[in-house]
Amino acid sequence: MKRSKRFSDGVKDLDLTKVYSIDEAVEVLKGVSPAKFDETFEVALNMGVDPRKADQQVRGSNLLPHGTGKDVKVLVFAKGDKAKEAEEAGADFVGGDDLAEKIKEGWTGFNQVIATPDMMRVVGRLGKILGPRGLMPAPKAGTVTTDVAKTVKEVKSGRVEFKVDKSANIHSIFGKISFTKEQLVENFKSLLEAIMKNKPATMKGAYIKSISISTSMGPGLKLESSILH
């Protein structure tokens, strides 16, 4: 893979085989030659679960203490009083069949979807569109709810979802490069704690096999396993 000069200059003095503490890794990545935009900090975890088994699914959400730094466009499927609550809470788009039709026609001007339980009959028809983008509402992720106001406010404030994929990996974000090191470390630890709490009761062995963090355009740095204890 051809790397940019910026990337090469930023990593030339790094030991990419080293295992870092979270504090060290964040500090190193913040010091790498910056891109021309506010890069996102990302985390990748290789899990010890078997995603083929229904009782070893890992999925949930976490409200980061310092938010994500992203402007989240929230779409809510609701009607009546719940639709009004969603609008008052700051949802960007609220509706039902009208929004579903726009999505079927190719509209993608949103990056989070919330629905009340009674509207899942409408949302269910969008599974093939929302599913691949990771936007399908689900009770376990807290995005199928009757408390739409609270959920909208949390998502706007920096709530992130996490879900194990078919390869037993979890990818999520935990802030921006413009955040302070302390904010990023606190966000990371909060997210990791939420993932740890979702450990399936039936699994045996190592729950998390490895963790690495990176920025949007930066290298991946492996974290030491002591962070799990």
C-alpha cells in the first residue's frame, strides 16, 4: 500500500512493534504529523467471543464523558407526542412513512436512527439499507425506545454504539485529536468499561484478545493487556 509523505514522516521515528499504555499511545498519536482536519480517534478490539453463537453477541452503547466531537444528524421514527418530544430534544429529522420513502430513494443525510417500538413496522422494511450501514435501530443498542427525548439528547451529546462483527472484532470511536490527552483517556476507559460489562456469561477464555488505537490517518498502536485489569 502506498503511503502519503505525511504518514511516512509521522511514523518514521515510531516503534510500531511496541506495546503502549493508553496514556502513551494517545500522546504519541497526538504528536504524529497532523492531517488538515480534526482526525477521529478510533479503537479496534479483537474479541474472544464466537459471533456465530447467539449467546455470545456483544452489543451495547456508551455515553462518552467528553462526547465524540462529531456533529451527529439524528433521525427519529415516531408519531404523535413521541414525535414532538423528539423534535423538542433536538432531533434533526422526525417522521414515519415519509422518511422511509426518502431513504428508499437514496437519501442518506443522517448518521443515527432512533425509533419507538410501534414504528419498527416501518423501519423493518429498511433493513437492507440501514443494516449494512450499522444504522438499524435495536433494543440492545438503546435505539428502539419509548424515551426518545433522553436518547436523542444522549446521542447528540456523544453516545456511541459498539457491536461485534462477523470476524469477532469491535470498532468504535472515542474522540477527536483536538481533545486533550486527559479527555481522550477518560473517554477510552469509559468505552472499554462498557464493553467489559457486556461480556457474555457463557463464554470462556480471554474476552478481549488485543486492543489497538489509531487516528483517522495515523498508524495503529497496540495497547498493553494490563488495561483490562
